[in-house]
Amino acid sequence: MKYILAIGCFIYASSGFTQINNSDIVNGITIFPVYHGSVVFDYNESTIYVDPHGGIEKFKGISDPDLILITHTHGDHLDLNTLAVLNTAHATFIVPEAVAKKIPSRYKNQLVILNNGNKKQIKEISVTALPMYNLPHDETARHKKGVGNGYIISLNNTRIYVSGDTEDIPEMRSLKDIDVAFVCMNLPYTMNIEQAADAVLEFQPKIIYPYHYRGRPDVSDINLFKKKVNDKNNNIDVRLRKWY
């Protein structure tokens, strides 16, 4: 499979940074790294928002959503203030049950509930919900199994994995044939770069974007993550983009 890359320059102007300048094109799919755990995919007049967060300025220059995927209920993923200012009138929401219970009633008729293992086809887009959770899987976990979703988005013969907030769980390590992956790496909520790199080396996506890497107190060293992956497998294309 041939990957076509278009990288915009990181441009700062008086109006501020816009995500148009941060985008890639992979197999005809435009990928916008937006902010933290928020990413947008645009293909063939379909625009998919994942965990829209950070306010409307973050989405400047990006088409209104046709499909919105939300991974879980935490405020940097289910951001009700950002949803309120986006034009979601024609959007379908795919969410886990826990999100459906917390989302305002005005969106209720737009919801499709997917729980772990469920799959939904919407036009040319196939979405599969996967587990996302912390280890050990017990009552101390910040993200409990079965509550939130990671997602595999399939369109234009391309399989895209978005991890949501997870550790290096067996369900991620056992993924197959992933073309593009977005993997989180912030402590103490998800995993460190060593765990993330080891998991990526096991499931071997063709392209990997580290995302969701601001933690407390530090921002994860994504350059070191890239080194850890490519020292062992230089065929994995690790792409570092501006998320903050």
C-alpha cells in the first residue's frame, strides 16, 4: 500500500496557529492533529471528529463534522463546551453507553451507542469499538474496562486505530493490519513512553502518531519514544506533530 504524505509547515501568524498547517494526507485521507487527544479525518466529503476538545479555534479551517466519535466521559474527551460551539447539526455521534448517559439531551437523537466489540457502518465508514483501560484492571484504575472505547476506523481501505486513554493492554498489542495508529502516552492517566513503544513494536502499525502526551507534571518525550521504536523497527513511520 502506497502512502502519500503531505505535511504543512508549522506556521505561526497573528491569527494564531491553525490545524491546516499541521495536516498530513494518507491514502487520500486528510489527517488533522488538533489538540491533545483530538484528531480529525477528512475523506471524500466525510469529516470525522474524534474527541473534539479545546474550543472552536482549534478547528479553524476544518469542515463541520459528519461523524463524531467520543471515547469516554473525561472532560478532555467529552468536552461539552467545545461540542456546544461546533456545528453538529448534521453529525452522527458514536459513543459508549457511559457517554450517552452524560451527553445533553439535545444530542440524543443523533447518538449511536457502541460498546466494546460492537461495530457500525455509516456510509463508507466502518467503526469498531475496542477496550481502553488501565492496568491493573481493578477498582483503582482511572479508566475501567468496558466503560470507554478505543476505535478502529476503516475507510478507503485504510485501518486507523485511535487508542483513547489506555495502557498497553492485550487488546491493543494483538491488533493486526493497522495502517495508522494514534497512541496515548501521558502519566499518570495512561502509560509511559516505554510501555507505549513496546506495545507499538508488538502490533506494528505502518504509521504511528504519538498523541495525548501532556501529563502531570511533565509532557512525555515523544522524540525519545520515536527513538525507542525506530531503534528496533525502522520500518514503522513515527510522525511527530504539534498537538499543543
